[in-house]
Amino acid sequence: MDFQSCFPVWNQLSAAQQERILGSLSERSVKKGALLHNGGADCTGLLVVRSGQLRAYILSEEGREITIYRLFDRDICLFSASCVMRSVQFDVTVAAEKDTDLWVIPAEVYRQLMEESAPLANYTNELMAGRFSEVMWLVEQVMWRSMDQRIASFLLEEAAIEGTNRLAITHETIANHLGTHREVVTRMLRYFRSEGMVELSRGVVELTDEAKLKALQRA
Amino acid sequence: MDFQSCFPVWNQLSAAQQERILGSLSERSVKKGALLHNGGADCTGLLVVRSGQLRAYILSEEGREITIYRLFDRDICLFSASCVMRSVQFDVTVAAEKDTDLWVIPAEVYRQLMEESAPLANYTNELMAGRFSEVMWLVEQVMWRSMDQRIASFLLEEAAIEGTNRLAITHETIANHLGTHREVVTRMLRYFRSEGMVELSRGVVELTDEAKLKALQRA
């Protein structure tokens, strides 16, 4: 996969603009668990995922986490370059969930191009609107859904991402995705087990009744 | 106040572009309580508040509400024109909290101008980033703050907006701002009263110990 194919507006940039992006682009490979961006103090630049998986999350003062969105192949992480927009008043942390290859466009290069190119500025708008939609979905989940429904949704989504019903994931990790405590997840998973929806073993959650989990999610 | 002063990028638009906005602009006056935009089916257009106060909120299937942001003089409501951005996948309802005078720019006119004008597209980006920041603040409140802290924050904010410690507001309205039930608000306000932080009478909440409310908010 080449870099250009990640940018739907590539052909609407001038040759000089394309040159400036390609000339400033760097490639990076990070291992699972690597911290790529750590809040507003960092101005990491625009991250473009070549292959792998990233997770963007926020942290409470006490160190609790909640996932706000995830990034897969070809996805672009705008908020790691949030320093280019002065109205962004929140801090996002970005970490690799899998070994990941990515391209980095320096924030300042991107800012300058966005300023002169209406197609790039509009594309950035669409990127932000997409992330905004994910956060609004999160607000709705947190406000209107119960924790059992949210855990069921998370397990089903995770199984779809991984392409398997046998998930190598700890209760702690699930809690960090959903912004809750490990004990809450453990209690709920034990209830799911008693209902035949999952099997539990050390570091593994196996989905054994997807239909029942989907019914719970929709309830 | 004239319309142009609400648009910091006005002078970066061409005379023809300015003309298209002014030529398509309409003025509207609405009464307190009026519904201005009702979710994704509507393509109301960009709302620019001349004077008054609007509230943007989301609704659950059961009719519960939560305020996601509020708009005051000179503020621009982007999501009432969200039909111009295909990546916006959520529905926002916008209602007048006070009698409000506003200008409306038709969504299609705005979309066309944004497509050709980098300054306008970048300005729109900043608008969206500002709203995004407010929603992220909301996520943090909902996730990490307790309901007593959120009610204390809301009362203090409301007192600042209204310029008085005597708020004409029902428990139901507070609940709708915060996405909770009236009973929860009533219980909490009675506790605040027992602690000397508020006085309650029919349809009125009076803040009697701001310092104590602020301490609770920060706790």
C-alpha cells in the first residue's frame, strides 16, 4: 500500500504541495504497547497508519482510561497533530495496540498546507467530523446504555476486529477501554459465564453464544 | 452588532463570496422554547446567534436529554448544517433557551463556499474543534465526576451565565441538562440545602454558599 492512497484528496493537491508532504514524511515502526502521543504537550504530527492498530484514549487524574476511538490500516490520527488547531482543548493519548507501521507528517507542514489548500482543509474537516461522531457514540453509550450492554458490545466488536471468538484480553484491559474498574468487568463476565455467553480462562475471554450477546447488546 | 463581525474570516473572503452569503442570509427571531433544529433529517443551515441563547442536546430513545453545548451572542451553530459534512453521523437537537435573534446561512451556500475557500474551511475546522472540546469535557465529566460535583458545576455555570445566584430553573430542567433523572437532582439539591449551599423554593434554586459549591466542584 502506498501513502498516496490514504489521502483521497491527494490528486487535488498541486505538485509542489505533494512534494512538500513527501519530502517531510517519515516512516516509523512501533511495537505493540508503544506510546505514540501523550497529550497536548506533544506535537507529534499527523499519524497515517500503514498497517497495525492504534488506540486513542483519555486519562483521568487518577489514571483511569477510556478509549475514544481506534485506528486501523489507512486511518489518519488527527489529534496527534492537534497543536495545529488552537480550538482543540483536550488531551488525547495514542498508543499502539499491535505492532504498527506508520507515516508521520510533521504538524507544521500539515498546518501550512491546510491553510492554503481548501480540499485539504475540507478533508481535515471530514476526518474530524468522523472522530466527533465516534465520541458522540461514546457519549450515548455511557449515558444511555448499561455496563452489561457496553461489555457485550465491546466483546462483539473485539471479536469482529480480531476475526476470532477467542480473545486474548485481560479484564483490566476491558475496563480501561470502557472507563470502568476491573472488578466491575470481572463481576459482569462471571454473570455472562453463568448465562453461557462466555468461557473464561487466564487472560482469555471466549465468546460462546454470540446470538445471546447480540440480544443483550440490543436490549 | 452586524453579521460580519461574527465571522473572523470575513475579510479573507472575496467580494463575490461575501455577496453570496449576504444575498442568501435570512433573519429569524424565535421565542424561548422554540425548536430550531431536530436531528439529522433537518438541514436547517448554519445558525449565527445575534442575541439570545441556544442549547444543543441529544435525546435517548426513551426521551432522556443531555446538553452537549450552549450558544451565546456571536456563536455559530455548525451542526444544524451538519448535512454538509457526510462524516457527521449523529443527531443534535437545537432549541432556544431564551428569546433569540439569529441569522441563517443556507447549508448548501455554506457548503459551496467552504469547498472553494481555504480560510472558510479552516475556520469551520476551528468551530468544530471548539465543539469537539466541549463534548470531550462532557465525556470527562460523565466518566470521572460524581453527580453531586456535576450539579454543583452546573449551578455555578448557570449563575455565571444569568448573572444572579437566584436561578429560575426546575429540577426537571437540570436533569435534562445533565442526562439524569429528576429524582436524582431533587435528592441531591435537598442534600445541598441541608449543607447550607442552596435554598429551594418552587421553580427556584438559590445559591447561598458559592465557596462551598466551588469546593465541592473541585473535590
